[in-house]
Amino acid sequence: DADLDKKLKAVTDLLKQEKMIGPKEDTKMKLEDYPFTKVADEYKCYWNARKGLIPVVGGARPNGTSMLIEDVACPVESLGKMTKDLIKMFQKYGYDDASAFGHALEGNLHLVFSQGFRSTAEIERFDAMMQEMAYIVATKHKGSLKAEHGTGRNMAPFVEMEWGTRAYDIMWKLKAIFDPDNILNPGVILNKDPEIHMKSLKQSPVADSSYDVANKCIECGFCESNCPAKDVTLTPRQRVTVYREISRLKAKGNRSMEEEERLEQMVEAFDYMGNSTCAADGMCQEKCPVKINTGELIKDLREREMGEAKNTLAMYAANNFGMVNTVVPPLLNTVDLAHGVLGSSMLEGTSRLLNKVSGNMIPVWNKYMPRGAKKLDTSDCVSSPEDADVRNSVVYIPSCVTRMMGPARGDTVTESVHEKMISILKKANYNVIVPEDINSMCCGMMFDSRGNRPAANSKAHDLEGVMKELSLNGRVPIICDTSPCTQTMKNKLQDKMLGFSIYEPVEFINHFLLERLEFNKVKDDITIHVPCSSKKMGVESNFRKLAGMCAETVHESGIPCCGMAGDRGMRYEELTKGSLQHLEVPSTCTDGYSTSRTCEMSLSRQSDVNFRGLLYLVDEATSAKVDARQK
């Protein structure tokens, strides 16, 4: 601390020599108004503000403009004066959104601003600003036009200004010796054209979508590490960029033959690479500094593609969902029977052929596909808050997935997820309220992901009405047994306040059951996969904690998203194979757990270990506390 205090004093003494401290000359402030702090919560806030400067500029820029970042440096003693000159330069040329930040102790500044290249006037303004910037940095303050980043075509015309004619000529001679044919990065660092920074400019056309946030994409690529399709087709950044270009070409009035051919090729390729293989899970948003959910852009496109016939069929299924709920379990049991008779290879080969013939409409079967779920038993539950003490009650919404899909053939468990959920709640001495017509209910996610928004909204709003009634407008907590459905319920709510009463399994257990249940470590070695929806709801750490209360050793899958996306990963199996290629399941592990039934299927296939709902583990590991029966 003594050494740090000494350095802080040196910095403070240096800052005191400045005449003006503050964002503008007419709002001068004292140095004491900008104190250093050692309080973690305070300096984390400052660091977040600093890190947020790029996305703030990028997210606020007008549609059709690009976010540019320049990277300059000068001797530390000149940094203050150079910064003032650059601020005046931005004001002079009307760059009102520009920001300057960086690494003061290295004399380094990052200059971030938005720039359009849609007209001659915009390009000429950019040229004038760049000319003055180069003069301020390289000539006036004897600095460097590139500090951390590399010189490119935008700075190539000013390399001679920075280094001088003699050094510049030596650079050309050295390049001629090692690259006589000028094939290594031609024109990128050294370029004879003084106007190269104004040519071949990449525009940012506006994407034709109701999801306007996509137009804020700064193409940084942070999203790519979370995308399940990144090694299969396109990343979120590429999806946005390609769709922008398609939108530009479509909007262009008089397209040339070459442009017509290019547009046709791009639209055809994008149908598979951009649309069909997008999981639309929104994990890209978690890494995006501008918080773009590319999945929403793709779902908007899917909605446009839905003709009247498809939407009518989807609405019929939504209005008759009880029939769907009744038909699916016997259908799954029939397929499972065929599995037992024909064997895995025959069934998988046949389904793969049908998948190809149907244009990816029929899923590819694998041995971890579920049997039909057992019929929901509500004999020990009530259907109305009037029939129970609401102070010790919970509204349970079994998801349609767990009502229809049970464990796979070969799994050691035979019960369905809803049986385990009710068992846990009863051990904790809860009165369980289940909607009377639960089999006709759905959160709408299966319709929403396909672009059938009217059907999705209809089911979501119907379910919301039931939840409000049974929970007495949120007084009674509500639990759903799968994370994706829980997130969809919350996202689709018209009354957002009700969301505070809706819990996914890990949330509910962590908030309400830890004091009501005894936990024992019943497994030696398990692997967990936290679904995308759980990550987005911020329950990742509690997921690990809960699993650790039930098992000696807990491994994590190491996968941001499994790529299953409902049934999409079954219809486009390359999506899940690509996303799970680095799945980490140790050979010592015999059980896997998650909170998404469809994700568990893809994880099981890839690892050859049965993944099942976390509720199975919790039910096995818990018993009722004596005092819980008295609550």
C-alpha cells in the first residue's frame, strides 16, 4: 500500500499542474472531485464505465454509420496537451459522439467515433479530420500514429509524416529486397496513394429488420466464442454483416447483372448458413458489448417467412395443445419400441434418410432419444389456492417438454421429471398447486423459435393469466421444472412484475428449500451443463453450488451452448456436433445433469453418458428436515 500511495501522490502532483480538469472548459472542476479509490465496489464501477466507452459510442451511433477506433500515443508529458488538441479537432469537424481514453502512463489514447461513408461530403469530412489528426499527433506532439494496433490502409498515407522522408524511403527499399513482387500485404502499411484512406471504404448498410438493435453491431467479434454454429456455418457477427449486405442489394434500385447474381447466391446461402443453423439462444448477447441478440434478428426473419398456411397450422396446434400433449408420449414409446426391435443402427440410418428427404423437417434419431413421459399425477396436489394454505404453497408449472418426454432407454431412472419435482416439494412440506388444465398449456417457446409469433404469444398470454390467478398476482411463488421454459415465461410476460415470482428449479431450491431439506453427497463424480437460459438468468454459480451439495466432485461441461435449440439440433445434427466437439466429460464420470430436457439429449449423444434433469440428483440427495414438517 505504501508503494501504491507513493505512485498515486506522484500522479496527483502531476495532475495539479494542469490548469483545467473536467470535460469542458466551462465546467471546470477541482482535482478533489476525481479522487483515487481503493474500495473495490467503487473502482469496479469506474472500470466498467471505462470499458463501456466503446459500446456506448457504438450503440448510440446513427444507423448506417461505422464505429472507428484510432490508436495514438505521444510522450507522457505531452499527453494532456495532445488530448485537448484532439478534443478541439473532434468538435471542429462535428464528431459529437467521439471519446478519448486509453493508458495515461504510456501516453496512449484510443479515439472512438462514428463515421458514415454514404456521401462525398462525409468522406471529405473524414479526410480533413484524419489529416489534422495526423498533424496533431505526429508533427505537433512528436507522437506515434499507432501505439497498440497495427498500421493499415487508413494510416498508410501518413507514415511518411510520422517517420520522415529518409526513414520512409528506407522502408520502401527494405520491402523491395524482401518482397520484390509486392505480394505481402500490398498497400496496407506502405502505399504511394495519398488518398488510399478514402478508397474502398466499407459501408455499414442498414439491416432490413424490425429488430433494429442489430444495426448497432460494431463487428468486434466478441460474440463468436459463445456461438454454437461458429465452426459450422456463420457466427453472429457474420450473420449481421451478411444480412446487411443482402438488405443493401435488395434496396438498390437498378442492380447490375453481377449484383443480381450475387444477391441470389447470398440469399440462397444465407437460408442455411444464416437462418437454419442459428440456435437463436441469445448467448451471443452475453458477450456482445452492445447487447445484440442475433437470435432475435433470425427469429424476425423466420416470422416473415411464415406463410398464412403455416401460421394457421401453428395456431391450430396451439389451440389444441391438449391433443398434442396426449399424442406425443405414445408416439415416443412407439419409436422406442422400434428401437428395441430394430436396434440403434437401423433406426438411426432410417431417420437420417428421412431427415434428408424431408429437407431437415424430420429429426435424426439417436439412442438417447426419450421415451414418452409418464402421465402427470396430481393426486397429491390441488388446483386452486383456495384449497391450500397459501403461506406454505407453490404453483408448479410442469413444462410441456417434461410432460411429454421421459428418460431414454438404457437410463437407470424410469420416473419423469415432474415426479421428481413433486417429490422434492412434498419433502419440503409444500402444498403444490398445479393448474387444472395443465396439459393444454405451453410457454410458447416451441412456436416462437420457429417464427410462429401469433401462436407463441397466444400460449404465453394464456399461461400468464393462469399463473396470475393461481399465484394470487404473485403472492405465491411459481416454479417451472426446466430453465428454457422459465426464461420464456418471464420474457413473454405482459405484467413484468409477475416475473419476480417465477423461479426456475435452481433458483427456487436455493431460495426456499435449503432450510427445509437435508442434503447428502450421493454421487462421487458428475458433470453439469448449465443451459443458455440459466446463464442468461444469472443462476450459473448457484447451479454449481447446488450440484456440489449433492456430489463429491463436480465437473463443468465447458460449453457455452449445446446447440440443441429445441428440436433444431435433431434436425441439423451438425449444429450440436460442432458446438459439443470440445465437451469435457471425464472418463470417471458416470452421470450428467442439466435443467433442459432437449439439451440433455444432445449432451448424452456426444458424451455417451446419460444426462438428465438436475432434479433427479436433488431428489436422490435430499430428505426432509424434521422442522420442515412443522413449517
